[in-house]
Amino acid sequence: MEIRTLQYYLAVIREGTISAAAQALHVAQPSLSRQMKELEEDLGAPLFVRGNRRIALTEEGIVLKKRAEEMVRLMKMTEDEITQIRNHISGSVRIGAGESWSFHYLARTAAALAQEHPDIRFHITSGDTQDLMDELNKGLIDFAVIFTDIDHTLYQSVELPAEDSFGLLMRKDSPLAAKKEIRLKDLQGIPLLISRAAEPYYSGLEEYSSLNIIGTYNLIYNASLLVEDGLGYAVCFERLINTAGDSPLCIRPIVPEKKTAGYLIWKKYQVFSPAVQMFIDRIRTVIAQKDSEE
């Protein structure tokens, strides 16, 4: 199975018909049809639902689509890395991260590197720990920022400064908005959205089992819209949502305070591109300087 064949397969899905894909790829339609048929024969499974005017995929076709996208992305990453080794420092640094104020340390590192090496490109993926670890293990990102325990036999890491503490996001017309700080007893009886980052820190508390948790989320922006439209309150990291000015929302700190530290991790025993290795060296320097100032 060749990468080019997978690229053609993805083009057929993207364009909707084999004829449209052939036109976009500048190849003959009979040739493209034959390659798709040979792909099905190689896999021993039908990939397309026959008889539809536009392409529809079988279950096997959906599985191949996902894997083909990953393989094409990996090939592109490999080509980028070989290009930068043969030429000057350029290419891509791919970072997956949960939402955190400590991401500023990565942003400052990226800004400094971009100024020195303008051909380096940065690609940021937002998500929760499970999704990011999956992408890291598949090699689709170089780094992940997580807020859980680390398997040090598999990953190297840099601990980011503990910049994040939890607060309660609510509407400004909420009764709890009159309080300067929120205690755990204040959370009893109100509808709560809990961040997946916050869940490990609160699930061990005796009061947790009696909380009215109506849902969880991994990205605060969408959760803030739910709060704004009256669904409930959100436990989240402070400083991620702008509540100043005309915003209908406010946030109050939850006490006792629980500051959390994130970790920038990457796979052990891996040869990195010069751009990625330079990012590792620079972020270590940035964090060391931060520690020496404290």
C-alpha cells in the first residue's frame, strides 16, 4: 500500500466522486478507479458503498480514512524533518496542550525561537489529556502539556510553574457573585460543570460525591457559553476567560486554593528534528531562569 494511493483515496473522499477527484488530481478517471479497486482487493474489504451518486464509506472505509490521514500526516512530517536537516533550521514544532496560564512559557519560547529562526512553524492542538497522549504516542505531535501523573519510563518532561488555581465561573447576576471567594460548601446544591483537569483534584474529597455535577468539559470557551446561557456554574482554571467590561460573567476563587502544575512531556528514545530539539533546550532554559528568580 503506497502513500500516493492513500492520498488518492483521501482525495476521492474529499471531492465526493471519483471523477471530481481525478480532475483535481490531474489523473485519468479509469486509472483512479482501477487504483481504488486494487486498494479494496489488497485490503480484502469493500471501502465504498456502491450505487450512491456521491461517495459513501463502508465501516472498513471509515477505518482506513482515519489511518490514511495519520499516515499521510506522518509522511509529511518526515519530509519536513529531512528537509530541515539538509538545509537550515526550519520545519515544524507541534504542541498539544490543555488550557492553562502556564502555556505562556511555551508561547514566549516559541516567540523567541521564531524571531531567531523565522522558518520554524508552530502548530498547536488543544485537547484533554487522553486525546493528547494518543496523538503523542502516534507521533502526530512532538509535545503534550498535561496535568496528570507521568510515566517517566516512557516520557521526558519539564515541570511548568504552578500558575493555575481553580475558580467558579458564573453569571454576574448569580447570588454567589456577591461573594469574594467560594468555599466547597457553597458548591453544594448548584448545577456544576467540572473541568476534566479539575476532576482529579476534587474527586477525592468527601464533599465531591454530593455535588450536583451536570456535566464535564475539556475546553473552557464552550463551557463559558453554557454558563452564560444559564445552564449552571463551571469549575475551571482562573484567568482563562476575560470577565472584564461588558462580559456577563465573573469568576471567584475557590478556597482552600489548589494550585496545579502542568508538565511538558515528550517521548524518550526519539531522535528529534533540529527545530524540536532547539525548542526543548530553550524551554528548559526559560524554566530554569524562572526557578532561579524565585
